[in-house]
Amino acid sequence: DKVSTKKSGAWIFTFETIDFLDGETISKFTKLAHTDGNILFATRRLDMKDLANIPEPDETSKTDGKTPSQRLRAVLFVRWKQLGKTGDFDAYYRKSMEHFIDTVKEKLEPE
């Protein structure tokens, strides 16, 4: 029905069903909202052997292609905004990273 893209480069596909969905099926789909998953689309009827040839999903797709450090920085930025943007973000970032490093170091076994 509709195809569009997000800023991250991800695609959005909107579609409608041919048949009426009962309440139980609708409930199952509703519970899947905001979760990662895979949809198989074909213009013909599929059988079980078609399912055997589906490639494994790329794990980086779950992170919009960001590195772990980019993801952490983005999350810290959102947290900084939620706290009222007090001070400079770079200072908040460095302080947060030092706190995280100290927390991990405290859990290290002595060498």
C-alpha cells in the first residue's frame, strides 16, 4: 500500500490484509509492536521448502548500523536532554563515561 524511508535509511512498508483478522490474530500482532522481526513476502503461495532458504537477519540492522559507542553516546544525549540539558553535553558525556568506567573497574578481579 505504501513504502517510505526513515532518516536512518530503514524502510517502512505499509500493507493491508486480504482477509478479515479475528481478535486473537489481531492481539498477537499488537503484542509484536516495537519488536524486531522478519516478514516473508511472496507473490505466490509458499511451502515449507521456501522457508528453508531464508537467510539469517543481519544483526547490525537492529542498531541502525551504529557502533556500540555511537549508540551509548546517543542514549546519553537523550538522558541529558531528559535531565534538563544542564551544562555542556560533552562534559556530561565525559562524566558519565568516567562513572561507567569506574563502575566496571570496581567489579574487576585484582590481578
